Amino acid sequence: MNAVITVLGKDNVGILAKVSNECADVGVNIVEVTQSVLQGMFAMIMFVDITGCTVPFSQLVDNLTETGEKMGVKIHVMHEDIFNAMHKI
């Protein structure tokens, strides 16, 4: 099972490190990541494997939402099934 994590907000030091540490702490493997800084705004998309996640998906979402709030960025986590359903014609 996979999920998509997006991070948006004002750029500051350690965003990628904090999000990836939060994932690693609960057994989430980062499969692919892309990030960019545009005029001081940080944007990142992560494709992650949640097969080995040691907490319920809802807890992962809550953890990352809280991490984002502490850093002043918005973190959104979407299960791959929902992401795919949203993008079907």
C-alpha cells in the first residue's frame, strides 16, 4: 500500500528532514520524493510505501499534520487508493 504526502509552506531549514524522520519513526518507506523552492515557498511531494507502517493510517495523518503545524507548513497525506480514484476519468 502506498500514500502521497504533500508539503507546502514558507521555506525553512529542516522540512525534508523532519518529515522523513517522522516517516521513518513509524516504518514508512519513502519511495520517491521531489521538492522545489519557488520565491521562498517550499513545495514537496513524497510517494511512500505504508505497508510496514506501525501505526494506523489515521495516526500517521495526525502525526504529520501536527509536525506541519509546528513547522508552519501544511502537510497533507492521501492514501494511494483515494488519490487514484480522484484522478480517474
